[in-house]
Amino acid sequence: MIRQLQMRDVDQVVAVHLASFPGFFLSFLGPDFLSLLYSAICSAQEGIAFVYLNDAGIPVGFVAGTTNPGGFYFRLLKREWFKFALASITPILHKPSIIWRVARAVSHPSGNPIGDDVAGLFSIGVLPELQGTGAGKMLVQAFLDKAKQRGCKRVFLTTDRDNNEAVNSFYTKRGFTIERQYESPEGRRMNEYWITLSKNLI
């Protein structure tokens, strides 16, 4: 039911992302932007991504991230900044106030950790009707197993601190611990979670 993400899965992964994260910034940027992002993760040597398949073999869940997360974003945006900027034009026209947030994302590649012994879990989503079925747990486990296989010692992720109790509980039950709390420039209060792979409690 779980296999590695392939390029032919990207459109469906984008659809799952949009269904899983309505109202979020990346979703607002639209399918073209998301397609560029997930295609890049899928094709990158550092990429770690899996899909959860339904009985018909259609992806209905996914997890995506990379090893050396800061280095990945730096190289990606340095190389593909024009494509990402182009994909942002339509959402900017719909909501001009986001232009500075997009410009900051494109011009300042990443504050994520750099190093081949670290992995970043950037995104995980399952269709709403699958939440609570264990699909998310299996996707996280697949990601952690692959990261450990790649030689990573730790994995990090970030998620909203407020009005996000179910997600925060999900990660603490998986063995992640909060190592930093911060506020984004947009005022979102965030939790930064880490897990040491040798102490994986899943």
C-alpha cells in the first residue's frame, strides 16, 4: 500500500495536498507551484517521498522531504527561482498582499538545517476520509526508515502550534519532541519537532 513517489504520481499528490491543507499558503499558491515542488523532491537525489495507495492503486496519501534540507532548498531555488516566481503570478494577482511573502521565499532559500546527517519532513497529507486509519503513521514510518537508511541521525519538521492539537499529538505520539517554538514573519506560532532515529518510538 506504500511505495516511493514517482513522477506520474505528482498530479494526484498535488490533489491530496490541496484537499488536506485548504486555506494554507502553499495551497493558495496553487497546483502549478505545488507540482514544481513535488516534482523537484521526486527527482532530487536527496528526495525522500512515498505515497499511500488505495485498493485501485491511486495515491490517496503522501509524505515528502529531503536529506540535507537547507542545501536542497538553496540549490532548488537558486536553479528554479524563475519557474517558481512564474507559478506565483496568478495567486499574487488574486491576492497582492502575498507578494512580499513569495519574494522572501524565493530570494531567501531556506533557514533549514544543512547536513547529510539530517532530514526534513516537509509535508504529509492524506485525504480527509482516511484520517485516523493509520495511513499517516505508516507514511511517517516509511520516511524515517528511508532517512535512517540514507545515514541520517535526526529528522525535523515544523507545524502550527495553535489550533492544531490533533497534529501536534500525532507527532508527539510518534516520538518527536519540540526543540524550538517561534513565530513566523506572518505571525504564525510554530513548533519545531525533532526525532533521533536511533530512538524511534513508532
